[in-house]
Amino acid sequence: MKILIIQQKMIGDVLTSSILFEALRKKYPNAELHYLIYPHTKPVVENNPFIDKLIEYKPETGRNPLKFLKFLSFIRNESYSTIIDIYSKISSGIITYFAGAPRRLGFDKNYTRLFYTKTFSYKENPQTSAGLAIENRMQLLKGLDQSFPIALRPKIFISPKEKETFRKKLKKQGIDIDQPVIMCGVLGSSTTKSYPKAYMAFLLDKIVKQIPEAQILFNYLPMQNAEAKKIYNLCSPQTQSCIFLDIYENSLKGFILNAANCDLYFGNEGGAANIMKALGIPGFSIHSPIVKKNYWAIYEDNVKQVSIHLEDFEPHLFKNNTPRFSKLKNDRLYQKLNPELMELKLSEFLKNLNI
């Protein structure tokens, strides 16, 4: 049995979809399991013992007809028995179809369903605390066997040596490992997924007031440096003294290894928050109004894993809305998510960690 899983998307998606490999390995220990991903997402799944081979698909390949045909030929020559297309878009659907696998599984969409031998509809409500992002992916395995579990936890695999190397590096950069180290997702991947700057600064001040010895590392995209600095400038002098702006890793692998040495995550929900969960680190994340909470609220227990969405406080605003809002409407809804609304919950979260 030779299986290919396709997830042509972002870091959080690739990490979350990796749960299928653990389930497949346990069910079919002798199967050959391959994962098709974008190159920049590789660090979240390398060293995963359940994956036999990573196939890196560069986005520009799909924009070049000759390169794309060559790639299709390469995939077809692998002679897969099953392809599971989690992405289920036109590009991945074409790859799935032309691979010639006798079993092709994907999500039911009117523009791609002809590419697959069996499709699955997205669930609307989760059955477990795993969340829809987990459960929707796991249901694709039902196309192979009905006995697969509903959910599994994503995991990132790093060696003790790698972690210790970055631990020593943090010490040299002035971090006291014996005191709390907080990774702050100070900005999301876009403006529509970034909590307002003044609100973020307000909550950072609250964290430092409750944990004066906190050492805060900022996480953001390299191109967001100026925006991150604006949030830093909005913080109180006491909070600024706790923020280590000079400690920043440009690579995803570097971020993961820094994150592995932190005590908790605070900030915008997204890839960084999912990485911290996969490392087993407590987190408090803030969802964008544009994202459905029950989709990405993965394995939350309201103790060590907590997230906030405006819908928690004003559910009536979301009853008759489609999942996607305009950017302008999203901004207006973000303004309604006043930091005072989550102040008590954040305080309880920090107190429960006892750090």
C-alpha cells in the first residue's frame, strides 16, 4: 500500500493534516506514506516518524505548464494506491486525478468532485474537543476503513539536542530560563487576523503586571517588523523592559526551537499558536472575527488551552452572517472585542499555569 496525502497550504494546515499519518501508520504499519506540501512548511513535519517521504511542491510549478506536466508525470510514476487530497482545490485535484490512483479521496466541492472516487462533506459542528479542523481531516480516512479514530493531536518532533542548542542560545541572548518565557504572536498572518495594536499592548501590560518577571519574545512575519515595533511602543515602560525585541528567528525552524523553550503562548490565533499546541505548550489565543472558532479551537480545555472569539461575548452578531466578512466589517468587529472583555479569563489562565 502506497499513500499520498496532499496539503498545499499554510503552516497550520500542514501541521494539522499530519495527524493522518499517525493514524495510517498504526492501521497499516507496512504502508509507504508520502506528504505533498509547500517547501516553506517543511519544518513543522520534518522528523515526523510516521511520514516516509516529503514531496515539496513549489507554487510556481503550477504556473508553468511544462514544469507542471513534468510534476504530474513524476507523481504518476510513483504508482500510489491511494491519494488523499485535503486541499481539494483545482490544482491539487488535477494532481490527484492524473496520478491514476484507484482510490482518490477529497472534500466535496462542485468544481473538484469529478477528480475523486469518493468525497466527504465538511462537518458543521464538532463531536469532540478536537475541533472541526481535526475532525474534518480525519473523516477522509473513512474512505479507507471505518475504524479510524475521530481525532488525534498534531505533534512536532524535535530532538533534545536541537532544543538544548537553542536553550543555550537564548541564555546567551539574555534570557533567564528559570523565569517565565512567553512567546507572543503579536501579529497574525494578515491584518484581518491581527488583534488591534492598542488592544494587544493593553493585554501585554496586564500580563506583565501579573507576572513581573515575564520575558516576552515577539513572533511576526519579517515584513511586519515596523508593525510589531508600533505595538512595543504602545506598551508601558515596564512591559517594554520585559520584551526582547532583538531575539527573533527569521526561519520557521528557528521559531519552532525558540518556541520549544517557552513556557506559554499568548497572542493571535494562527500557525504560531498551532505550533505551540503541537509542542505541548499552554496557550491563550485570540481569534479573528473572520474565522469560525469551532474550526480552529483545537483541543481546548479552558485551563491550559484557551481561546477567545467575539462570538463568545456577542453571539447575536454571528447568527445570520456567512463565515467570511469584508475586511471593513472584520475591523469593526475586532474593535468590539475590547480587551477588558477577556481580562478576567486571561488572568485566570495565567494563575492556573502557576508559573
